[in-house]
Amino acid sequence: MRRQVVASPPGWLSPLRARIPAPRVSHEGRPPVPMNPEAGSGPPGRRRIIRTGLTLTGAAFAAVFLCLSFTPSLLPRAWFLQGVVGGVTAATGYALGTAIGALVRVRRRFSARTVRIAWRVLFALVPLLFLIFLWLGVRWQRELRGRLGLPQAQEYDVIRTLGIGLLTFGVILLVARSLRLATHGCALVFRQVVPHRAAYCAGAVVVTLLSYTALDGLVMGQLFSMADRSAAVVNSGTGNGVTMPTSVLRSGGPRSLMTWDSLGRQGRAFVAAAPTTQELSTFAGRPAREPIRVYAGLTSADTVDQRAALVVREMDRTGAFDRSVIAIVTPTGTGWVDNRVTRSLEYMYGGDTALVSMQYSYLPSWISFWSDRSEVAVSAAALIGAVQDRWSAMPEVSRPKLLLFGESLGTYGLEKVSGSPEQMVAGSDGMLLLGPTFANPLHRALTENRAEGSPVWEPRYPDLPIVFAESGANLRALTAERPKVVYLQNATDPVVYWSWDLLWKKPKWLTGERGPDVTPDMHWYPGITFWQTSCDLIFANKVPTGHGHVYKSQAIDGWAAIAPPPGWTISDTLRLRELLG
């Protein structure tokens, strides 16, 4: 055999040639082909920064999480919300599966043949799983809608749901891989001055900080700014059918210390929506008085203390302290007050009432909750403190009943003002809280320290006159001493039961006896139940009264339990509930 002669490289390549290690040669005389443990074999080439395909373990977990996302939660979900939940949970599963796969590969490598078989099994099982869980999901949602008395969804919504889910998963995966690509790019730059691992860590830190800054400063900042401008425009308007009152007993009316324009949209609706004396007299069967309604908007005075002092002066002007009942209402974020709650108290007392409230924000409650909850606490403390100072100076035998009311975010403000369960009881003649939020400190403490054997959704606290009720019917069944504080919380209200630890811990309200209307088909799954309950927050106000975060006329039972007028009966409660709806 003739020996092949290879020309020597030029002299300037000799140093470079000395640094290049000789390639390993297989027994067949060819360089070995690098193996991708999850994508099979492939030709040698440049190492890709990011793998274009899905990982095996990630795809498997994503499919399982997507299927489990169709399981029921507290409330039924619209098709597009179910799609978003499915996509988010699938992305969560993919991230978890990819991490597990990476940990497994540290200890053990699988052959390309084993990986190909696993992919084929996955491709065969996933369509079957999707069909089964889509069918089960439709059945579960029908059952939930039946429990709540909602109309059934359309059959073809399943296809749209799956499409939204896959689109959501794809968008999240694209964003995640873009961030990883940016991390690798930063690492390549830092490798010029630091070791590889340190460079990668530095790249991850830089990308994380830049991403957080962009999300918080650019995206969230702009969204909050747009929401603030939009809410300010809405606050300056007036709802349909709302007109300036002609009564001197209403803020914004004749001789009022507050101008009509300063009340804000919700304040104008509040003072204008009181029932007429004719309506009150017809229900009571006797002559009624015209109710008093006092409200201070954000522009009624410059500071929160000045607005609270203005409310007290307005109460003196209207004769509020001469009525049988004064009710201080802590509104929601926009300043909204549920008219069924206020009208129910006025009907019960034949108009011999004075209702007072004060706006602390014009942003929706969920924005006020996440951005700055201190506003509601400061406003509630100023108003309640100002009214209590004037009320406590009156002779005890002649002063009116002082009642406190809060709904949703308003309950948070009342609890922060009270500071302790004992002060809640001692600070007034009665306190009614509808739909307390999961962030309420006293509600959480009372629930955790409940009497042994009582359920989370209706805890008992025998040492103090505090009652938790899941429904108005439970309040009507009370036979013990009259409570001073009533929490009314629907068992299906996600505002009450949502929490961060749903991500990793099974909640107690899914353990043991379940609340009414909580389906027995609901189970806790790590990560999945968190996103499902988060989605329920969006739908919480779109359900009938007595479910989700909708209370309305149930407040009548709360008022009747705390401070009923003389001669008030259960039949009166039912009659008023039928009237107000």
C-alpha cells in the first residue's frame, strides 16, 4: 500500500496545532458522534446555545399538568379563563419536569433508543389523556354551574379552551427561552474575565435584574398609570339615573358642607340611592323618617383627617346623632358601597338611621389591595376615630347605636383599626364584615385559633361574641347570646380562601368537612390549585348572591343578628330579602 504524504502546515500554524488535542477515534476509525440524551443522536457540529425541541420529562409533566388543570375549583370558569389556567399550569409542569430531568441526568444517562421509545409512548398516551380530561372537565364545569344556578356553557368551547391553553403555553415558553438565551449571551461576555460558572451566575443575575426592572418599571408602572388615569376619569363622572339630591339630609344637597362634584362617582351614587319615605313606610306599615346619608369624597377636603372632621360636622348639620342608628361604612377601593347593604338597614329601622362613609381611593379594589392597603386602614381609622370621639361624649342612655360595616377590602380596614378581637367587640355596638380578604390579620388569627372540631369555613370562637357564618340561614338559626361581630363568608369565595401557600401546601378548607357548594371533586394539586383559585378571583363577582364574592341581601341576616330593631322577626328578614332581591 502506497503511503499517503500529507503536506506540513505552514510554520505560523504550528503553535496553534500544538494546542489542539487529537480527536478521539472509534474502533471503526470515525470520530464518535455526540449523544443528546433526550433528543437522540445527531451529527457533530457547533454546540447550540438553546435546544429547539421540548425535553422529554418537561413535555410529560406539562401534559399531566394541563390535564389536571381541567379539574374543578371553587367556581366555574369561562372557556378563555380555563385556557389561560391550562397554559400557565402546563408551563409550570414543563419547568418542573425539565428541572427533574436535569437532576436525573446528573446521575444517569439513558441511551438514544430508550429515549425514542419513551417519546413514542408519550405521543400515544397524551391524546388519550387529553380526550379523557376534556370530557371530565366539561362534566365538572356543568356540575359546578348547576350548583350555582348558572347557564351551561357551549359544547364547542372545549376546542377554544384547548387552543387558548396551547397558545398561552407557547408564549410563556418563548419568553422563558428568550431569557435563557439572554443569560447565555451575558455569560459569554463575562467569560472573558471570570471563570465559566461565575460568568453564568453573573449573567443570570443581570438578566433577572433587567427583567424585574422592565416588568416593574415599564410594564407594571405603565399599567398602574393607565389604570389611575382611567379610574380618575370614571371617578369624575356620574352614573346613569343619579341626580343631585334635593334633601338637606344628604351630602351634596342643599346647605351641604360637601359640594356635589367633590363626592366622586361612587359617593354621588351613595347619597342619591336612599329609599324614599313612601317606600320605607309601605314596608314598615307605619310612618317612616327620611334617612340621612353623609359622604366625603377625595376632593371634599385636602387631607384624610380634614375629610373625617368634615364628615362629623356634616353629621351635626343633618342631625345624625339624634337618630336611632349610626352606621359607619368602610367602602371598597373605588369608594363603592353596596346599596343593598345600606338600604337593608334603612328598611329595618324605618329610615331612623344615619349612614356615613368616606372615600380613600378611586382605584378598583384589587389595585388598591396590591398597591397600597394602608390607605384603607388610615381612612377607616380617621373616620371611625372622629365619629367615636363625638359619639362617646354623648350620654350613654341617649346616644344612638353605633354600627361598623365593611365589605371586601373594607373589612381589612376595620380589622387594622381594631387591632385585636377584644377591641372589635368593645369598639362599637356591632360590626358586620362581608367577604373578608385572605390578608386580614384578625380573621386569619381567629380562624387558626378556632374551637376544636369547627370547620375552617365556619369556625367557632366561644370565648367572645364573634360569629362566623357561611350563609344567612345559619345566622337566622342562632340561639345563643346575640353576637357583637359577624363575619359572613361564602364557602366558595376565593377572596377569603386564596393564599400563596396554595402553591405547595394543601389548604385546610379542602381537608375534612367541606363547605356548602364546594364540590367533592375538587382536590389539591401542587401549583395547579393555586392557579385555579387565582382564576376564581377574576370570576368571584360574576355569580349569584350567596356564592363567590357576592353577598348583597345576605347583609340583612347580619344586621338582624347584630342589632335588630324592637319587634323584628325572622319573617321580617325573609320579607325584606325578597323585597331587595
